[in-house]
Amino acid sequence: MTYGIRSLGRLWRYDRGLLLAYGLVAAFLLVFVVAPLMRVAFEPTVADWRQVFSTPRWRSASLNTLTMLVLSTGSSLLVGTLYAYAVTRARVPGAGFFGVVPLFLLLTPPFVAGLAFILLLGRRGLVTYQLLGLETSIYGWHGLWLAQTLSFFPVAYLVLRGSFAAIDPGLEQAARGLGASRAQVLRTVTLPLATPGLLAAALFIAIGILGDFGNPMLVGGRFQVLATAVYTQLSGWASFGTSAALGLLLLAPAVLLFAAQQWVQGATRERFATVGGRGSSLPTPTVSPWLRWGLFAFCVLVTLFVVASHGVVLMGAFTHLWGVDFQPTLEHVAYVLGQFGGLGNSLRFAAAAALLCTAVAAVAAYLVQRAKVPLRRGLDLATLLPAAIPGTLMGVAFVLAFNNPSFKLTGTASIIVIAMSVSYLPVGYRICAAAMDQLKPSLDESAANLGASKLRVLTTITAPLVRQALAAAFVFCFVRSVGTLSTVIFLVSFDTPLASVAILNLADQGRWGRAAALASALVAVTMLSIGLLYLVTGRSLKPLAESAHAGA
Amino acid sequence: MPAPEAGRGAAHVRLVGLRKAFGAAVAVDDFSLDIGRGTFTTLLGPSGSGKTTVLRMLAGFVEPDAGSVIIDGVDQTGRPPNLRGTGMVFQDYALFPHMNVRANVEYGLRMQRFDKGARRERVERALELLGLGGLAGRFPHELSGGQQQRVALGRVIVLEPQVLLMDEPLSNLDAKLRVRLRAELKSLQRQLGITTVYVTHDQEEALSLSDQVVVIDKGRAQQVGAPEAIYRRPANRFVAEFVGQANLLPVVANADARGAGPAGAGGTAPRSQAPEDRASTEAAVWATAAGRRLLVRLPDERRPGAGAAGTALARPEHVRLAHRDEADAASEDRSWRCRAKVVSRGFFGAYSRYWLELDGVPDLWLADVPLPELGGEETSAFEPGASVTVRLNAGAACWLW
């Protein structure tokens, strides 16, 4: 502690620029991460808690949430892992093409899956009603399960692709050489080495599902989960105490998972240190033809599903009245053209959030990793903390913290931007920290030796050398912010409409055409922006793939 | 430990009682050193000896737990690396990969806010001085190891630092290039007259480059002195064995030890004796080893008492070999001799090295025999298993404290 104060004193004497950056980042984390959490934690009264636990509706919502958490996380992990294995290790035919499909999914907001399911399998769905003449619907737990699996398996795919790719094929060949069968190699070498990645992916997915709001709203039907309960409680009844209590219920499993993942990551880091980094020229060992063609069929199925789900949304955008009148029309496109405000806001806010997120993440990573400032453990934890907070709870916390008259930010654009950037800060931070970890310490030292202050080391040496990672963090935060719903739905106002919220409302009102058109337009402009960014910076699609290593 | 010898100029850098521990491991302990202005000082030691930690404390990358670094009379304690005026060349060069040669060399001037004209002029001069003129636009990965090394040096000297620090700067180069750059480094340092502190584990580098060598082991300075003094009069067994090869000989000082004259008085002078070396006039003592009398030089002012048992050091190039019968024929001189058996032989180009078992001596000895000028390497060679006589001239051995 005295050491910390002494070195802060040295920073004050010699490196005020860095101290200022430190102060700004610390203040940002305190005000926008720690304080809202404290605020929401102390909001519910004893009566609120009693009410939450005694109301049957909410008890079943808790149970539903837990069921959905286990089912969807498990299925997303399974699909993502199989898919990643098929693309990286089994080398199915067309692996290059199949490898891009989930990346495409990551570019689309998660709730697009829910929307697509309604159009395909809903009460008036293309498959259920038109083809099979069924009056059944997917609304309910099974529909939600399917939608969440489709939305979240790309996360598992991305993380595990990184893990699989980092495994030195030499290890697998050595195991084969020692007499292990292919199945034994998979069980005893490949999967154990991918365990840290599996856990990281599980954490990402589980916390995403806990806080996800769009899909339960769209396809959950009567199957209520905590996230939707929080929303109705807050927006419908303005009951801060109970909504905070319900949101906090989400925090318990999230924090448990977060702690477990941190522990496993710490425990395996040293042991698995030999796995990463070194590109091997050895070919990956072959898998049996049965497995290979089985995986190929699996990839085809998933891809067809993805194409159908997104194709149907695009189709819905040009259809007069889905399920009733399939006349092609441009009326929804015309509607979208009148909705440029929401679209423009989504893009502008997401870009601002991505900029803010990248800046805070890069400075925090530099302070923790390279500058070795005092109290860096706390800084590290505060930056990673949002990863454990389900989006819905974050939304309630922001409303509570920034709705008081003296410090009123709700309804402004800045609070939306800040909420978006805080949500994706942990991923951005991991991307930056991993990249900085790769830099030789002597680079910083020689810059300092040549007269650069630590702040200038960051701006002239570290940041330019990790610019790929910075771009990856920016792209990730931008894409996710465009499609985010869980947190911002509590924060939008009449003056700050967002496309994602508008789509949800349209779908909720049964205006499928408009919802589909707006969703398609959102996906299109997102991709256009990313494309433009790459054109301007002249980079390949590498940064997006790099973000895969964030969790691994 | 003998007192530090005075350098060429007044003390420019003073290290006073430095101590640094990393957890329970003490890296540097009670380390003091005066470094003269314009001199070349080498910190020589095995890996883990603490030599790099001393250098990093000088540069400000490591804060000492105790003691201080004083440059030009100013205590540097607590001052960050960017304000110390020390220029460091790193072992891995640490060139900035996103900048070309010119930008790398200019970097420090930019950080220290030199104006544009001064920057350009200084960069040109530095590039010229190091023969990098044609490479200004290249990026580090487009340069050879030697060129990268030059850029790393140019990037530092362009700032005209008070003190130049080098951390094993030649260890990543191949042997030939290393020797060539060593010579260039030395002449550049002379030309610029810059106070230099150099860290290496290579004794040859240390001996050939330095005005002053500091042998470090276990975080402490074992001996400070001129290269010749370190080699000829090592302060202890560690120094003797780390710098050069050491043959160890158990000896007992004779009763008449105190009356001994200068070492050079009786026997023939050792071959490699440098003219300025004080060895020929230093004190010596008569001792007995393996049953024969031997004149042993004394490295410092300490004197062994009569009958004191100790160890003497003989360097391999001072060990003379002869076939048993020849040696007996020429037995009238005052040199020390001992029967030995050749264990093995290695050819090193300029000399042949023999591994020997001496009668009554526990450790294996080495003898380096230079290649004769006229052919007949076969006749002068001793085969493994051969019985030989080992001879040491008076004063070839040095008392090891």
C-alpha cells in the first residue's frame, strides 16, 4: 500500500500525463461500472425481496431462466465446438466457406434469429402454416431454445476455432505415434487442450443468455424469463425495487461462472503456455472419413439453417403481409427510408461507443500490462467486471444511477453510448491486453531510455504496434453495439430512437414486414460500415477473427 | 577484495551500496563502484550473477532497495529512465518494428523535443558515423543482425548520452561478426570519449574491450581491476576459474617464505608478460608443491605465513610440456616440475590443448602448446597415454586466496 502511494507520487512528479490517463480511466470505471452496481445492489428493500421470492410468477421465471441457461449454453457450445472442429481440425470440404458463415451471424443482431423464427415457424410461419398447414407455433421454451442456439453458437465457434488452431499438430501426431487411436487423441489431447477455450466460451454465452432480452420477448411467448420480467416490471410498473431485485437474481449465476472461469484460466495459464502462439507447419492429422463426412453434413445443415433464417427476414422485408398476403411490395422499404433517424442513431452511437470502448480498453490494458501502475489488480478487475453483468441488470443499474435530478443522464445520447461501451469493455480489454502481452518489454524500456514518458510510449510505440488489436476491439464493439438491446432498451427516449429497439417494438406489434425491413437495413448498413472501415484502413477481415482470442 | 582502481578520469558514475532483492532472491548485494569519465567498464559474470540488474538500476528500470546511483554528482534515486540521460543498447536491440532506420534514430530526439533542423543534422551525422547512410529508409526486419546492432547503437549515441549502457549487445551475432563489431565498438567509444558500461558473460569480450573489468558473482563484485590484473592476479578462485582457464595446485608456503625476492629474478620470464604489467616486480613467495620448490607470485599486499597451506594458479599457456627423458636432461634450471600423464588432446588451430593428470595433484590440468612455426606437428605432439614432464617457470604460478 505504501509502495502504491509512493509510486503514485513518482507518477505525479515525473509522468503527469500517464497519471491523468490513469485517473480518467479509473474515474470512468468507478462512475459507470462500480457505482451503478452498488446503486442497484442496495435498491431493493426487504419487502421487495420478499415479494420477489413469494410471487409464483417470478419463481417460475427464475426456474425458466435457469433451464434456458443450461439448455441453450449446452447446445450453443455443442454446435459451436463441432462446427469449429469440423472447420479447423477435420478439414471438411469447403472449410473456408463454412468458416465464414458464423462470422456473418456475428455481424447480425441476436434478435434477428428470433424474428426469423417467427417468420419461418410462427403461427403464420412459412414452414408451419404455409407448407404444413399447422396452426401450432414455436412460441415457448423450445422456440426460444432454438433461437438462442442459433444466436450464440457463433460465439462458441469463434473462441474454439482460436483454441483449436492454437493446438500444435505435433502434439496430436506425437500421441498417434505413441499408439493412440484417433478417438483417443481427440479425447486425451485435443479436447483437454481446448478446455480453457470451452470455459471462456461457456462464460460468454451463459452471461449473454442470462441477460438477453430480445429473443425471449419475441419468441418466448408465455414462457417468461427474468430478463423480460425485469423489463415489464420497470417499464410497465416503474417498480425500481422489484426490478432491481429480479435483475440481481441474474447476477448470482453470472458471478459464479465468472469466478469459475477466472480460476480455471489462472490455473491453466502456466500449464498450457506451450500451446499458443507458435505457428506450426505440420499438417493437422486426418480424421476418419465417417467423422469427416458426418461433420460435413452437419455444417451443411447449420449453413442452410442460417441462410434460411436470414433469407426469410430479407424476404419478409419485401412481402406485403406475412402469412396472409405474400404480394411483393416496397412499402416496408419506403417505411425504412422514413426511419433514418433510428438507423443513423444506431450507427452513430455504436461508432462513438466503439471509439470510447477501444480507448478505455487500450489505456487500461497498457496501465495494467505495461506501465505496471499501482493498484493494477483492482483496475484489472473493474475492467473485466461488466463481463459478469447480464445486460438487463446493467440497464436497471444505469437507470437507477443516472436518473436522479442532480446527475441526470437518462434519455441522453451519452448514456446510451456509455452503456454500449461498458458492455463490451471486457472483450475490448482482453483483445488489447493479449496483443500487448506479445510485445517485448525491451521495446517499452528502450523508448523510455530514449526519453519518452510512459504516456508517449503508449502513443508512439505500444498503440501503433497493437493497431490490429485496436481495430479488432473497435469492430467487435461496433457490431455488437449496433445490435444490442438488453441494456439500451431501458435508456432510449423519444429523442434518441434506436433501430434495434424499434425492430423489437414493430415485431411486438405484429408488423413483421416493417420489422424485417428495418432489421435487413440494419444488417446491411452495419456490413457496409465495416466494409468502408476496411477500405479506409486497408486491412483484411483479420481483426474480427482476432477477437476470437479474447476469451481464450 | 582489493579497492577499486582509479579510472582514466575523475569518477563520473558512482554506484554506492546498491542492493536489490526479487522476493527472497537477492540479485545484487552491497555493490559499490566508481566509473571514471570516458572509460570503458565491463560488468562480467555468469548468468544470474546480478550484472544485468546493476545495469538496469543504472538505467532506472529497476529501483534499488538500498544504495544510490550517482551520475555527475547527482543522485538519480527515484528518477524515471526517461530523465536519466543514460543511453542503453539492448541485447535484442529493441528496434521499433513500425519505424524505419531514420525514424528509429530520430525517435529519441523527437521525444526530447529537438527542433526539426537539429534533428535532421544529428541523424545524418549518426547515420554517417555508423555507415548506415544507405539504409535510412529500411525497416528493421529488412536489416541483417549487424546492421540492426548498428541502428540500436546509432539510436542511442545520436542523443549524446552522459553514459552509454550496453547489455550483451553482441551476443546475438555470429562469432566472426562479433569480433569485428567488437573492434568497431571500441574505436567508436574512444572516438566519442563516452563513459561506457558494458555487460557480458564473455570473458574474451570483457578483457579485450575494457579499461576496467568488474567480475560479479552472486550479486557481489568479486574483483575490480584492469583486464591484465584480473587475468594475472585474480582475487579469488571464482575469478580465476571464470576468467580464463585455471590449473589449480595445492601448495605450502616455505619457512623462508618472507625472504623471497621478485618473481622474475631467477627463472625465465613468462611468454605473455605485458611490458606495463607490474608482475615482474611484484612480491613472490617460495612454496612447495608435489615435493618440489616453486616460486609463487602474490597478487596483493597479503602475505601467507610460513607453513601456510594454499592453492596456486597456473594458466594453461604457462604450462610447459616435455617428454620424460628430455626434461630430465635439462634439469639444472630452477623451474618446478612434475610427472604427468596425457589424458587427451584437442586441436584448437593456434594451439593444441592437453588434458593432464599430474602426480600428487587432484585436479585435471590443461596445457596449451602453440603450433610450431616449422612443420612436423606429428613430432611435437604428445599422444594420449604418454608420460610427460610438466614444467612451470619461476613466477608462472600465482597465489590464490
